[in-house]
Amino acid sequence: MDSAQTLTIRPAGTADLAPFFAYLDDHLRDNGADGTPLFQPVAPGQPRLPAGLRIAFIKGIDIAVGQPGWRRLWLAIAPGGDIAGHVDLRGRPEPAATHRAMLGMGVHRVWRRRGLGRRLLATAAGWARDDTDIGWIDLEVLSDNLPACELYVRAGFTTVARVADMLRIADASHDLSYMTFRLRQG
């Protein structure tokens, strides 16, 4: 298998959204399957990305950073053109929190544990640090998704809260961890 270093990470545009949604639908098949921890707060076996999230990507990609609903997406592209992973940043919903962004990411099953997650996080953080006034990146992660939690800690994120029994998914209780990464002072 190729190293994650052979992948190209690039910003996504509107034309990338249809293949991205197909990738995410495939990615959701792994959510809680075969001993894999839940990485999305949806029941295992949900076949498609929720429509509201699709719309948020479609609309948000063209909204200026700092405006309500903005979103930026980067894709890791394998040599054959397949999507190997993604990372996205989006504005927080609170009007007084335009100096912060929320992070989402995923890595295709074939590319996990090869360093791609670190590269995706570095790409998003570098863009936010160099091209915006964003001072913090926040994320929410299911607490029992230990591979993701460990990746975020290694990347410099700090857990600021863990809420017990925050979610009930498929009749099971799940804690949710809130993590943050400071890009700059002020």
C-alpha cells in the first residue's frame, strides 16, 4: 500500500462535492461496524449522510469566512483519484465566536493509521493560522473513539470537557468529549 505521503491534499470546490458525498456515504458504512468505534453520532448502518449536512457543505463552501454558515473543505486525493480522507472547518453557530472554527474529518479505511490524519489536521490548522483571524479550532468527538481522541491529543488538542451520557445512539449511552486547539494568542 502507498504511503500517505503520496497523497495530495487540496482545497475542495463545488465540483468536488458529488464525489465527496459518495465518499462520505461509503465512509459511514464503517461507523460502528466490525468493532470500529462510532465516529459519527448516528446509528451504525445509516446508509447516507443526512440531507441537512449535505446542504451545509453545498451552501457553506461559497460563504466568506467569518459569515454565518461558512465552511472550508480539503480532500486527500490518492494517486488514482479516489478520495482518501477529508478535513473541514466551519464557523461556530454563536455570533460572538467568529474567532473560532469547528473541525470535522475522516480517513478512508484503506488509509487509516498511515499519518494522513496528522497531515489533514496540519493542513486545516495551517490555513486557519495563515489565511484567517481564527484563533481556536474546536471539535466534538465520541469519547470512546480512542483512535480519534489520541490523534487529536498528539496534534495538540486539549480536552476541555467530557459530558457523560450526552448521546443515545441505537439504545446505547455515549459520552462526548469537547476538544480545542489554540492557533494564536489574542
